[in-house]
Amino acid sequence: MSQVGSLKAIACKNIKVKRLELGISQAQLAQSTKLTVHYLSKLERNPQNLTLDTLENIASALGVSVFELLDQGHPPHVKLSKNSMEAIDLVIRLLQAHKASSGR
């Protein structure tokens, strides 16, 4: 699995963990993110289609930062290499640049 694939897998597992911690159904999360239940369900099982915009949207709806969703603390069995941590830093910088350029 590529570094980006690993990050997507971690983020999607964390989305599900956080959603369940908050007691939010997929339907509730879909409504607050304007995504479909089908998409969220598929995303939680197979993170290949996760984009930065979608990750930011879901993080906002869950009341967490994108970094928290990329954190290896959830789930504990997923380990990140130094290269993966560098990729996380790059993703965060890209999100910040995207926000700045779009005026959000």
C-alpha cells in the first residue's frame, strides 16, 4: 500500500471511530456533509476515493481537525513510518494552502 493509501486507510478508520464515539449514524453524517450514506459506507470500508476536500468536510462535521483524522492513535494497530508522517505534514500544508487560496 502506498503512503497516500495508508493515510487514507487511517483517516477512514478514524472517521468511523470518531463517528461511533459521537453516536452519529452514517445518515446523520451524510446529512451534515452533503454526502450520501452509500458513499460514507463505502468510504469506511474502502478508502480509495477519499479526497482532501472530503476529508476536510467530514472533519468539520465531526468537530475535529484533519490532523486528528490522520492521527495514528486511532486505531492503535496502524503504525506510520517516518515517510508517512512526512506525507501527513505535506497534506496539512496542502490543505492550508487550499484554504488560503479559496478564501475560507
